[in-house]
Amino acid sequence: MFRFRCIGVYFSIIKDDTVIQHKFLIITSIFSAENCAIYEGVKLSNTLESNDIFTISDSFSTLLALKNLSTRNEITLNIQKKKKN
């Protein structure tokens, strides 16, 4: 007999004393979770004085979506609006 345990999808962002964590419903896509994590990271980076901010992701589809200026994805649009120039 096999038992499967669904871990789920979640992300964490840690900067000094700031911790942002979010667990998604099990039906959430990896794309949506990565998009939300990047969005939260961009929001946090906008509160910092440093211009040396790096966003690292292994989600190629999310990174491609961010380059697409005609995207209809609401989270992607919000990231594009919030990022520092």
C-alpha cells in the first residue's frame, strides 16, 4: 500500500527581520506560485534603498511572461508596473 503526501506549493522571502510566506491551494500552478513570489519580492525590494536587487527564478515560463509586454496575466502585469526602472 502506498500513501502519497501532497506537500503543496509555497514560497518564503526572508530579508533581515522581514519574513513573507505564503502557502497556496494544492491546485495552484507552479507558474502562479512563482509569479506571486516574484511579485512579493518586487514589492519588498521597492521598500529598500539598495539598487542591487537580484531576482532569481528557475521558472523559465514566468521569466518569459515578464518580458511579454502584452501579457494578460494580472500578476505579471502587477510585477511589470511595480518593478524599479
